[in-house]
Amino acid sequence: MQTPEFDWLVPDWPAPPTVRALCTTRDGGSSLGRYAGLNLGLHVGDAAEAVQANRQRLQAAMGVRAVFLNQVHGVHSAPVDAQAPDAMEADGAITSASDVACTVMVADCLPVLLCDARGRAVAAAHAGWRGLLGSTGQGVLEVAVARMCQQTGAPAQELMAWLGPCIG
């Protein structure tokens, strides 16, 4: 990853060295007015050109393509790779590809990053109260963990999680 022209938080967790993770802040970016800074959301009323410029700057700094979801406060975690389209309806993304970033956007909800101990796969989940609860007793985190275990063959005990900033 290059040194960005904006701020990001880097998790302090025992992830394998092949796993890279970050959480952006609003600092930097092209958006103006009430969206001033690094707004990455096309769904909030910001100018689409500014959001696309922000997304391109983030991807250039990371050195990989970021897949942005259409988050619906649900439980689905979508598998992603470099060919995955943006705007898939999901609240989590999982990949074993090294050329793509699983991306979730949060305001007051909890961003959760997951990886297995060997770095074979990573996931990002958008965990709001609806997604945590789920409609069948399985929330977004249970679904993401189950999919990670299925994809890697690792037991849940070998997964690690980083909980990002949120409103408590």
C-alpha cells in the first residue's frame, strides 16, 4: 500500500502478514459541502463524480480494486473476486483473491474484518442491529463466519476478527 493522501486506521491484530486491512476516515478526498472529504457512498446524495474520484484515489493508494456493496442491513455475505461487480446486494464480502479488497461502508454500524490464521481468505462485514439479529437467528457475522469456514476449511476457532470504530 502506498502512503495515502488521506488518513486511515490500520488494525492492530495478529493477522498473517499476507492480510492487509484498513479503515478509512473522512479526511482527504474530493467531496465538498456536507460530504466534505473522503465520502465513498453513492447512496447519500453526494456528487457521483466526487464519490468515484474518492473511490479511485483509495484504490490507487491500496494497489488493488475495492468491491463496493449495496448494503441493505441484511445477513448475506457475497463472494468477491477482481471481476465482481460493484453494487451487489450484501452486507458482507469474502475473498481468497489477493487482487481485490472486501469493502463495507459504515457510519454508526460496526465494521468487522475477518481472516483465518493462515491468511487464505478475508471478509468484511457491515454489522448493524438488523444484520446482527438476522431474521432466522443467523446474523451477518454468523453467516460470514460459516462461509469463511466453508471456503478455507478452517474451524471457527482459527478465525480472527477486528472490530472497527462504531457508535456503541
